[in-house]
Amino acid sequence: MKKKIAVITGGTGRIGSVFIKSLLEKNYRIYNLSSNKNNFDKKLNNKNIVWVKFDLKKPNFKKIKFFFNKTSIDCLINCAAYSNRSENIKYTNLNFYDEIKGVFGSSVQLTEILVKNLRKKGGIIINVGSIWGIVAPDFRTYLDLNNSPSPVVSIGKAAIIQYSKYLASREAKYKIRVNNLIPGFFPKPGKTRREDYIHEIKKRTILSQIGQPEYLKPAIDFLLSDANIFYTAQNLIVDGGYTSW
């Protein structure tokens, strides 16, 4: 049986690695688009995964279009993102537009190129969004850490939600389904763990927990399932109930 083809950005990341696990279990051949080859070699040493250079801040779309010119794709996952963290960022033309590209601009451009490869036989597009595209941050959560989402994150992740709906409507005639996966707080382990910060997150979450990568696996399996034929233009939120209050 011929392997299905998946293209993913950010497959070496905390959330992207969960997508990779599910795709391998489903016997996909995977093209991981990222900027760091050394990071890819360390984390994704598998004969079924191919590295393709792609930098959100300096994307070379001509090379991407040429590379996938004759490839029929079954699944596209936009997981990679680049953004600043702070509630008070001094924006210039350079860092403002770099962040727009990193949060949603380059993902939209990439999708518009590769969607033509999905139209050949239909398929799945999954965009990884953020709860900050749905609700405003509670800045009290971040204490003195100055690591809150930036204004562009909130704007850009809201844009991704709307783009996914637009795309789902436009591409339905090609049997392409488009959905958002929206994780809540899944903080990366740091050198030191600020328990007071973790407490602030937990007390704002219905389940009183922070997210662990494995909590996303059932949602990702659902989005990738071949049996999932009637679910499109939706936001699948996995946040422990954070956005319900």
C-alpha cells in the first residue's frame, strides 16, 4: 500500500512532535519543514521523515513550490510559529512584519502554494492556533516574568481561525477539510520552574492542570482520522477548560 504524504512545519517542537508520532503510526511519509537541520537530525532520525529547509522569517517559496511540484499531498499541518513575548513591545517596521510572518503570514502563503497539491485527491489541513485568538490574556497570570503573548500573537491567531474557515469553505469542493487545533497552556520545561507562575495558570483552568504534550494526542488522532469525514471549519480546543471561564 502506497504511503500517504504529510507536510508539517515545526515537527521538532513540543506540539509538532505529537503530530509526528501520530503521522508515523498512520504510516505517513513525512516532510518536515524547518530552519534548523541540526535540531531535526537530533530529534527526528527516521527514514520516513525528510527535512526540507523553511524559515518563517525568510521563506523561500520558489524553492518550496519547485520541491513539491509533482508531489501529491494528503495532509498539511501548519504547526511552526515565531513570535515575541511581552505585553509592551517597541515595534519597528522590521520586527512587526517579521512577527506577522512568524505568527500567520508565512503559514498562509505556504498553504496557498501547497493546497494545489492537496486538490489532486483531497486531504486534510490542520492549523495550530492559540487560545489567544479566542480570548484576551489575563496579564496578572505572568507575574514579573514579562512573557505574555504579544499583540501580534492575539491578532495573528485570530486571523488563523478565520483563514481556516475561509479555506474550508473554498476547498470543500476538492474534498479538503480544514480545522484548527487550539492548545491551552502547555509551557515548556525551563531550567528553573516558577511554581508561583504555574499556580497562576492552574487557578484559571477548570481542571487545575497545565497541559502535557500527551494530552493532545487524542485530539490529533481525531483530526487525522480517515473516518473523520464530517468535521471541518472547526476549532478543536484542548485547554483544560481555560477558555470556558
